[in-house]
Amino acid sequence: MAETTVIPFGPQHPVLPEPVHIDLEMQDEKVLRAIPSIGYVHRGLEKLVEKRDYQKFVYVAERICGICSFGHGWGYCRAVEGAMHIDVPPRAKYLRTIWHELSRIHSHLLWLGLMADAMGFENLFMSSWRMREKILDIFEETTGGRIIFSVCKIGGVRRDMEKGTLNSIVDRLTDMEAELRVITDEFLKEPTVIRRMSGVGVLSREDAIELCCVGPVARASGVVGDMRLIDTEGAYQDLSFEPCVATEGDCLARCKVRIAELFQSIGLIRQAVEKVPDGEIAALVRGNPKEEFFTRIEQPRGEAIYYVKGNGTKFLDRMRVRTPTNANIPALVRALQGCDYADVPMLVVTIDPCISCTER
Amino acid sequence: MKQEYTEIESPALLDNVKEMKEDGYRLVQICCTRVPDGYELTYSFDKEYNFCHLRLTVPESGWVMSITSLYWSAFIYENEMHDLFGLDVRHIANDVDYKGTFYRLSEKAPWHTPPKKPAPPVRPQAKQPPVSKAAPAGEAVKTTAKAEEGAKEHG
């Protein structure tokens, strides 16, 4: 029997945009066990809530992550609004939904680019990121920021979008849809990509349920779960959609699910723009939170949990975020067991890990 | 979203979590909150979008049993509670018990201290009356002493 070798993977690695360290116990080319550890970018943002005004903390919450920053801001606002029993105006709910779905397109395009880069498909990487720039342009035009928007606040949103702007967004997304189809067909039909990803890193439905996976990772293994289906704080109850699900559970299935979600998000934005009601964009906020509240939101990477506990002052006792990557790390550890060493980078990327979110 | 917390005692944790597992619930998260008399732990579960919570309070010197024997994925939350709050979580599954090294921290259990309500902001004081330009009495005495010393040296 061959000897066991431990190979350190990360925190600096060409495929890892963020620092995570995994000790890979290897026997020849096979991974026997993977032991992850984190803590390179831990900032203690949850603790900071004790020293920041709960209204100003939205800016901190947005900085948990640079990719799903809008979702983090929205999730925190929803938790505080729940604790203070604030009714958000319907127009604000629609605007938030539109920005959140744009964030999903932005996140999935960024991921597709990283995925292509991980397998050495540079052209596809550049094409994905070129498309992503168009979404960032829409963000800049409508919020003033490309990554951190600061457009969400307790009780609603800060900026409105005119009818002309909303229609222009839909027109641009319609143009983008055709271009996206060309890029995504490369991902799903190109023989090299299929050979590289098909049957690699299989996570069975049973494993996905047992390991409490969330988001596209769970849906790629046949687990139907999407928090948008029960979301009453966004506009999702007025929009029709079905969760994107695959059954294979391998790297290609995770890729398929995210690609399907790109087109699904464009469809959701189109529906939301058609139905967006007129009215106020923010509710009046009086007093300080006294209660506690749990809420959850479907981020691009999956279900995220936000919890706040108030004490009647403007400083909260506790703010907790459970990010999707937090829930998907056990699945990564399980999927790495028994895989080839050459497939490790591919597998890590298909989980779409966001370590900055995870460490907060 | 309904907010229901089932209060349980620490020794009954494993039995309650086992019931959730047998009912087909998924572990969503574990949240540790520092309260003045210890730690408030909230275990959240989900089954077909039914979101529910188990809650227990552990005294500051107390400990809590790991649930990794039932939900292996709980190791992320339990190691985090141990590393950040200093809570003693016992019997974490051997292969995922990091013994305080899951997070790389420069300070041990940095979130151990309970939150303090910040002191009210200090109001700026009223303007002081303008100080006269004449030298204060203390300086005058010093000058006199120096002059005396100088006089002695010149003798």
C-alpha cells in the first residue's frame, strides 16, 4: 500500500481568488481526505454591530462581500425591518428584486469566467467577464456604484428608477441574452468542457440532503429548494418561475444550473419591470429595534440567513450572517474525497466558494 | 416569516436534535449570542420551507454537547463558536475537531466579552471665558526662583 502524503492546497493558488487552505491527504493521485481551514480574511464584522448605529450598519453589511453586496445589504435590512415591524412599500420591493436579480447575473457570469479560467479556457473567461461589464454599467447608471451600491436602506431604497431606465435595462438584457446564448452553448456543448466536467465531483442527492447544502450546489444534485419561492419581502410572489434543477450532481450539472439561472434572472427582471407599481420607495423609520428576527434570502450562491437582536438602543446586541458558502463547505469536503488531484481546482470552483462571505 | 423558538435545556439538546433529524429536518445554522449570564444558542432547522428554532442558554462556565454525530455539517458552526466565543463544545467528531485552529486568530476567543451598551455621547462643553494674557502665578514663581539661582551663581 502506497504511503499517504499531505499536500497543502491554498491559501495562495492560481484558481483561488480568495484564501482558503485545504490539506489534501493523498494516496498516489487520489485524495483520501480534505481538511479545510479558514481565517485569513476574518474581519469580525458581526461584532462591529455593537459599535455602529443600526441604520449605518447597512454599509458594513454590504461590505461582507464584493460580489453579492446588494444581497447582504438587503438581507440585513429585511432582518431589521422584521424586528421593527416596518412595511416596505411595494415599489421598493420591486426595485430591490430587480437589483438583486442583476446581482445574480453578475455573480454567475463572474463564476463562469473563473470556471473557464480554472480549466484554461481563456477566451471563454474573457467573454464571460466582458458580458459582466454590461451588468456593472447598469449598476453604475442606476445606483452610482459598480460593486458597492449603498442603495438599500432600512425601510426601502434610496434611489428610484424611471420607467425609461427600466425599459432600457430590459432592452439591454434582451440584447445580452442572444450573446449569452453563444457563450453558454460553449460551456454546455463544447466536447473539451464536457469531458473535463462530466462525472467529476459527483455529489449524490442523499449526500446533498445529509450535508445540508444550499443553492445551485443542492439544486444540481436534485434537491428542489429556492428561498425565492416563499419570499414575501421581494416581488417574487407576483412573478412566475420554477427553480432550476439538475439531477446528475457533478461539476457539469452545477454549471448547467447556474447557466439556467442566468436566463431565469433575465426573465424575472423582465416580468418585474412590467409589473412594477408606482408609489413611495421608502417607509418612515422611527425608534430603535427591540426584538430579534431571523430572515433568509436566496443569494446567488444559495440560501443566506440574517439574524438581528435589538435592545431598544441604536446599537444592536447581535447580528449574525450564515452565508451559503458556510453551508456548502461540508459538501466540498465530501466531494473531494476520492477525486483525482488534477480535479481538485475544478471541484473547488464549482462550489463557487466565497471566503470573504464565510469569514465575515 | 414566523419566529418561533422552542426553549430546551442543555442536557436535552441531543434528544431534541435527534427528533428533528428523524423528522427529516435540515440543519440551517447555529447562532451563538453572548448574553450577560452566558451563551444563548439557537439551532435553526428547515423542512419544506418550515423554518424553526431550538434555543438553549449555557452558563459562562458551562459546556454544550456537539451535534456532529447527528449532523456532521455542524462542525463549521461548532468550531466557529469555540474559536470566536470560547464556548466549550464537547465531543465534536474526531475528523473535524480543529481544537481551536479553525480560524487563524491573533487573539484567543475575541468575542468572549458580552456586548456593552456604549456610553452616551459627551456633549461639547460651554465656551470658557477668555484667559487673561498675564502669565499664570506658577510660572511667575518659577521665573523668580530661576532669577534667584542666577543671582547666587553670579554671587
